[in-house]
Amino acid sequence: MLLKTRGIVFRTLKYAESSIIADIYTEDKGLRKYIFNSVRKAKSRISPSVLQVMSLVDLVAYDREDRDLNRVKEIQPAYVYHTIPFDVKKGAVGLFMAEIIRKTIREEEENRPLFSFIYDNFCHLDQTTHSIANAHLYFMLELSAYLGFLPGGEANSQTPFFDLSEGVFVAQIPPHLYYLDERHSILLHYLLHASPESHHELKLTREERRHLLQHLLDYYRLHIENFPDIHAHQILFEVLN
């Protein structure tokens, strides 16, 4: 059958002499793997730029449930980025978001709310004129809600510490190493209660952002089985600094 859907390119791999295999998260069918033959030849009818990581596309694909690898009949941009390709900081944040998504989403089934969340976040990153220094932290917290482990409770005088293992703010320092101190728990609380339009207003130092990111990566490792290593954050540190 033919599947007509929006998609988000998660990853591409060169295959043979001129082909590409792409992991594309689709609005209608979840994560799908497609092969594009001869796309790296000069006269290809499909531009390789359409298959860049983060690309938002409209596609018509042959969809067979009994196959792990399907083919695409038509593909074109659904949204053309205007700033991300030319802004080093936005590009670094976008690649970090893409790596987090690729290593956490494995479902081969429809999840329209999750798809819309990811799609809208890439569009917002491209369109915003505000600082994006907190964007990666805010994205990870928002994504955790869709993955089933959004932090619970709030940081206050009664529960000033965030327990990464339990995923809640607690009254006392936990009997393990996976927690945030009072200062960083408050910052996490502020981010949790911010909006897409206001999270840039939270003033953090470089070290505070680095600390929160390292611990949010720990948080993902604690709550996602076999969570792979993330590499894009090292580039992100350098670019944002």
C-alpha cells in the first residue's frame, strides 16, 4: 500500500555506491526505514539535501509491514529551514535534539502527539529570535513527558532536592549519587514551569547549564533501558560557550 505522510529525518547512512538508507519518523506509522537508490548521483531526481538530519518532509512511500526496509515514491520538503543551516548555535542545538530523539524513540507505530511535539520544536528553533541557550535543556524536560518520566513534584522548602532515580523532588538528600542539590533543583523547577516562549528568560551560567545537562543525561540513562551514549552534547558545549 501507499503511505502518504509527513516525516522527520532522524539518521542517514550511505549504502553501496550511490544509495542512502534513512531512518524517518513518520506521522502515520512511527519510525520507518527507507532506501533511496542512486540519490548520490548527479542526475538524481531527489536532492540529497532533502535527506539531511532534521529535515521535515512530505513523502509518499510503499509501506509493507513484512519488510524492514521500504522504498519512497515521492519526497519533498514540508518545511524549509531559514536560519538553522546558517546559525552555528541553532545547528548545534538541533543536532543535539536529533540525537536525543534518535536514541530514545524506537516505536514503529503512530504517535501523533509526539510527532507534532518534535516537528513543532524544530520549526520553533528555526523561527525564534530569542536566545536558545536553554533550548536543549527545556527540550529534554518536555520530551521526558512523552517518554513517560516527566519529573514530579516541585522544589520548595519542604522538598528542595531532586532525586534523579525516583524522578521526584524530595525532602532529604537520597542515599545515592543521582540527585541535584538545592540550587540546581530550583533551576530545574523553573525550567519545568517555563513555556516555549519564556524559557529563554531564565538566566543560567555556563557551568549551571553544563551541570544540568550532564544530570539530565544521567536522568535519561536511569529511566531508559540501554540508553546509548550521546556525543552531540560535547559539540554543543563548545558552540554555546
